[in-house]
Amino acid sequence: AALLRVDTGSASHRTSAHLLGFDTFGSMGGRVELVILGSRNLKVDGVTIHRTNRLDDCDITEVDGLRCTSAARTIIDLAAMCSEKALLHAIGSAVRDGRTSVDYLRGRLSDLRTSGRRGVVALDDLLATMPGGSLHSTLEISFLEISRSVIDLIPETQVRMAADGAVYRVDAAYPACPLVVEVDGHGAHSTSPQRTADARRDRDLAANGKTVLRFTSHEVFREPARVAQDLRRALAPWFGALVRRPA
């Protein structure tokens, strides 16, 4: 209804994040948000209207017939109003669903950068910590948040490793260190054959000199302090003073 009222507008910000299916944006935040090009004074009851002086064709997409900002543009706009955690979830789900990539997002941020655009520095800093196109799930992003609280060293994610003739993809691995971290979602690791495959994989990696640290989704989401403690203990022999003490 709002888009019909403002025929030159596009759903944006939290509304667009909801339409695009970003993790943790299951609701639109109460008010519909639209963006329009230009500075004209337009008011619609119950609608937050954002104004911009630049809205390129690549910044617009369509979801279920509704015009909205693209994944990359939505993330850039959200940077002015959302926490780092919310941005991580937005970026991770957009990359996972194939709506953008970390490298494209960096490029689009560079194209749209202006001295007056809020949130640019924070998003720039966040993207600088991410390998291109490697984020996959809310669970993995939540683990990366815990890792950032323990050490500044950025783990590589979704790394392919050969072990005893097999090739495995591990969730996270720290450079110059044999530590491998796996984070197990309930659905993907719940059956007996899956648990058997996980155990065999851990043994193969251990036989090739890797130390496997495996966390469940319950631990990552509900017991982050315990995960941080275990991660800190595993990293300390390799990185010493770089590992942060608990607050």
C-alpha cells in the first residue's frame, strides 16, 4: 500500500531487509520504510520516508512484485542505524543467499561513499575483517563475533582441507595454527550417520596434525562466554599475549 501511495519510492532499510529475508529482520520494525530520490517533502501516515541524492539502477531490485533496494544498498543504508551484530547477520545472510558478495559490497560502498553518509566508517571497518564472499550462516557469524572478542586475528572461513585422501570443508581455521573450529547446527548434525561422519572427519583431521574444536549451536547462541573460554584456551599456546583476557 505504501509503494502504491509513493509510486516513485522503493522499500528500503529494515523493510527491504525483511523482504530480502535477512536473518534477524523477520519483522519490518513497526513502520514501513521507503526511500525516494531527491529532496521533495513527502509525508505518508505510518511510513518513514528516507531521501537520497543517488539511487542507481543496480541499487533497485524486486521481491514478490515489490520494488525494494538491492541487498548491497540495503546493507549500506542499515549501517547508519543498526548495530554491528545486526550488520553481520545482514551481510552473512545476503552472501549465503547469493544476493551479494563481500567484494561487491566493498565496491558498492566505495561508489556510494560521501562525507555525509552515516555508517560508512563502521561498515568499512567491518568489511575489512571479512574474507571475500565467505560468510554463510547466522551460526557461523555468531561464532566469528565470539572469536573477535577473544583475538584480533581473523580466522579463514569455509576452508578446504585435504586429510587422508579426503577433502573436507571446515567452518573456521586460524592461520599459522593447527586449530580448526566446527560449529554444528542442530539439523545438519543430528542423525547417527551425520555424527559418525563428523567423528571420522575429526579423526582424519587430527591424524593430519589438526586440533578440532567443535561447538554446538546451543553453545554458540546460549553459552558464548563458555565458547570464548574454550577458544581462548586453545589459542593461547599459539598466540600468547594476542589472546585477550576475559573482562
